[in-house]
Amino acid sequence: QYPDRLNTRPTFDAGLQYNGDGVFVAGGLFLQNVIATNEAFVQDIYRYGAELSGNYQHTRRLNFGGLVRYAHYSDDNDMGEVNVNAGYTLCY
């Protein structure tokens, strides 16, 4: 769909995960092309980084989780993301 615009570099999203006893943990590495704006095409911007996420089912209705992600862009910018969440299930 984008002839002569995207570089043919291999992109990937690879990781490991564990799920057991109410605990879910996942971590991985990634390499992605950035295609958000026309300037990203012109400069051939890509990003690579790592992420770690997890979730803990404390009780049947209560769970906690979060995500931490870091990415470095090819134009010497960095991105950091932290997301923390909690949930409580209401039932009749």
C-alpha cells in the first residue's frame, strides 16, 4: 500500500509469558516502523524497546495489574509509558 515509502527492515514483537495461580506476567522486545505522520515516512523513523506487564488476581473479584514500556526512536527520542490498573467485579 505504500510503495517506496516503508523500509523493508524486519519488524518483530517477541516475548515470554507466565500464567498460573492467579498471576500473569509477560515481557518482551519489539521493533516497529513508525507510520503516524508523513514526516515519519520521509525520515524512515522506527522504534525499538522492551515492555513488561503483569496482573494479579487477589481474590475472585479483585485484581491488580500494570504495564511498563520503554522505546527508543531512530531520531534520538525516547518514550516511556507506565499504566497501573485495578479492577473489582460487581455481581448480583
